[in-house]
Amino acid sequence: MALKYKTRRRLALLVLLIGLPLYIGLALYIISLFDRPSLWVEFAVYVGLGFLWMLPLRSVFLGVGQADPDPSEDPPK
């Protein structure tokens, strides 16, 4: 079942405001459990984790910045 446009926008906002900071904190905590690696290894880990969080949420963010494809649901005020 495909999500409606408004639902995707709200879910994307929720993920960006709550989920992403939690994910960043978790990534920092996990990295801090190990001895600090070299700068390039640490950079590669953070870049990899930066791409990893968005892969399962790609469908949520797809087209969110576009205009509503079905604006007939909300009449203009």
C-alpha cells in the first residue's frame, strides 16, 4: 500500500526531527565503545552510516519536496 502525500511528509518530518538525531547519537555511542581509529577510517565509518540510515527510508522521502500531486483533498481557504 502506497502512503499518501501528507502522510509521507509528516513521516519524513518525524524521521528528520526525532529519528535522525537518535541515529546520530547511537552511531557516536557505538564508535566511542572502540579505541579511536585513524581519521580516515573514522570518516569512512561516519559516511557509510550516513548513507545507511536513508536506504530503508528512501520511499518516504521520495517526492516530498514536490508539490502535492492530488491537491483536491484540501480545499483552499
